Amino acid sequence: MQKKGVAILGSTGSIGKQALEVVESYPDQFDLQIITANKNADLLIKQALKHKPNTVVIVDENQYKKVSDALSAQDIHVYAGSDAQAQVVESNEVHVVLTAMVGYAGLKPTLAAIRAKKDIALANKETLVVAGELITKEAYENGVNIYPVDSEHSAIFQCLTGEFENKIEKIYLTASGGPFRGFSQKQLQKVTKAQALKHPNWEMGAKITIDSASMMNKGLEVIEAKWLFNLEPEQIDVIVHPQSIVHSLVQFEDGSMKAQMGLPDMKLPIQYALTYPQRLKTDFPRFNFMNYPELTFEKVDTSIFTNLQLAFDVLKEGGTAACVLNAANEVAVDAFLQDRISFLDIFRINAETLNKTQNIVRPELIDYVLTDEEARKVASEFI
């Protein structure tokens, strides 16, 4: 059996590190071809020395010499820059590209991989949020499969296996509710960065953890779900499920529902995306019903967590509206992590940037690029 050549874009982040563990666990299944990082040169070097990929890319060109020198004795190609990251995925030895970087940065290399006819294991939800119409069109035209890595979208995908002829009536994306579940507007005014970075159930990077606390992460997932599963906004709902055991649900036209359940562990959806349609035996901890005598579900209050409502709004609006929301949110979260704004300011900046930035109804790639730049500028002015 031919091993599957894997490229991991963003190998130093939370998803990337877990993906390396998955690849390492099945040496007869996978051949690690490429790992890339944005700025974390030290960890990238460590990963390269341990896992011996064919190629390494450090996006921050100032750190090229450091990475190159550290790996000079190894049989590893070293490149630098965002263009290089987009080019290396075209290698004939690569069969699947796991896009695990955070934010808008994922768009360019994902598009390059699709055009090189590589299957995509998508952990970078912003790619579909920013340019869902373009990405799904390109994937269709190039005969490329997009396998979702987000636990919620992986759950929907798993529920749909064997059901492709049956129409979806509705999907329910579950949300843990984050650290501020049940908070009032007044309580949210006082939350600190340390509180926002404490997620009850998942280990994630800082940006995604803040997005989870503000419910923007769920909003981005709603937009991503539309493109992944070809849905209308009214076919998507979000329910709070604090235990994070039911990862999401599908309701079919006959009223029957399917859910995918399990302990919160990102390695499972990563592995499923890389090995589909196979399920490989794992030694992950198993779920015990007796440890969870109650699974509970609640409605999200979008009048307090307005980011989720904004996501549904831009989904209905179409065009570049979601691109604007994503750019504004990236700028606002960065400012919050630098202690320059309050937690509630994230919600305000997102809404105000949407109001002030023009929506292009039928965008091409250049429109997404220019809209992203413009929205970042506008959002920065509101800080």
C-alpha cells in the first residue's frame, strides 16, 4: 500500500502539533513531506529534527538563516516566505494538505493546494469564511475533496457518511458556551484576558480560545458549515452543550437525527480527515456513560453574544461581508490580547467595521484580498 504524503501547514500550532502525533502513530500509513510555521522557528527546528520531513518552510523570512543553519546537516529542504509555503504544496509527493494555520493567512496556500489537485484536511475555518464561494468552486472544478477537521464539522461529516442521497433538513452545531456561559452584558464588561483564555473543555491557541469565549468561533463555524455542506442559513442552528460530548447533529427530512459523540479530543477529527474513509484503531480514552449521567442543551443568547448574530447576518448578506467580519475580528482579538481594548470592545469593533466597509456582491480573489486590507484598516481606526 502506498503511504499517504502529508503536508502540515502550521505545524507549531495546537492542531499542527496534534497532527504530527497522529502521523507519528501510523508510520505505515503516512509519509510526512512538509511542515511549515509562521514565526515559531525554534519549535519548527525541533519538529524537523524529530520527524524528518522532506521540506520545511518558515514564513517569517527574517528567521530563514536560523532554520537553515540548524538543519544544514539534515537531508531537508528549507524555504522561507508565504509564497514558498503556497508553492511547496504542489509537490507530487504530497497527497493531502492539512491547513492548520490560524486566520486569513490560510487562504493563499489552501487555494494553491486545491489548484495543485491536493485533497484538503481543513482546520483553517477562515479560508471558507473569507472566500467560501471561491474555494468550493475551485475544489469542485479541480476534483478536490475538502475533509473538515473542526470537531463540529467532522461530526456532521461523519453523520453524513452513507447519507449523501438523503436531504438535510437542519444541522445543529454544538458549543460548549465557553468560560462566560450565562454571563450578562454587565458581567462581560468586567472579564479579564486571563479569564477569557481559560476554556473549560478544549486546549487551543490564544486566538481561537478568545473567539470561543466571544462565540465568534461558533459564528465562523456557522459560515464554514454553509459552504462545506451546501446549506442555507436557516438550515443551521447552534445549541450550547456544556459537556462537549455531542459534537454536532444532523436532522434529515424524515425527522430522524444523527449525532457524533465522544470525549473532547482533537486528534480524532484530525485522524479521520487524514484517513477517510478508513477508521484506524486508536488508544484514545473511551467514553463512559456513567461519568456523564446528564447531557444538557441550552439556547444561545445572541443579544448578549452578538458575534454569533453578526455571523448569521453576513451569511445572509453574502459577497465579501464575511471577509470583513473575519478581518475585523482578527484585528480586535489581537488588540484585546495586547490589553489595548476590553472584551466587549471586540463585539463593538466587529459591528462597526461591518457597517463602515462596503460589501462586494460578486467578488473575485482580488476583491477578497482588497476587502481584507480595507476592513483591517477600518477596524484599527475603531481601536
